[in-house]
Amino acid sequence: MKVNYDKETDVLYIQLNNSAIAESASDKPGIIIDYGVAGNIAGIEVLKASAKMEKPLKIEYEVM
């Protein structure tokens, strides 16, 4: 998994795997879900991220 935040464009992208993107869908304004060929979620893109989250530059990672 990779997380990328571009301050210039204010876009947060969470890449869940290395699947080629076959389809993208936007169920909510500013949230784009990328799907791989097998239909699994490959990535999540958040447009205008700073308006949708408190701290787009802060990442917490937890393994349980």
C-alpha cells in the first residue's frame, strides 16, 4: 500500500495494490474509487483533501 498527498493539487491517493486500473467510479463528490481488472479496489483518490480531512499530511499506521 502506498499513500501520496500532493500539496499543489490537494489530492490524496491511497494505492492499495499494483493492479492495472480497469474502471473508476465516483459515488461521492470528490472521492474516486479505482478498480482493478478482477473488480477489487485498487486505489482511492480524494480531491480537495484538505477540506475533507483534518490533517492530510499526518499518517497513522496500525497493524493488529
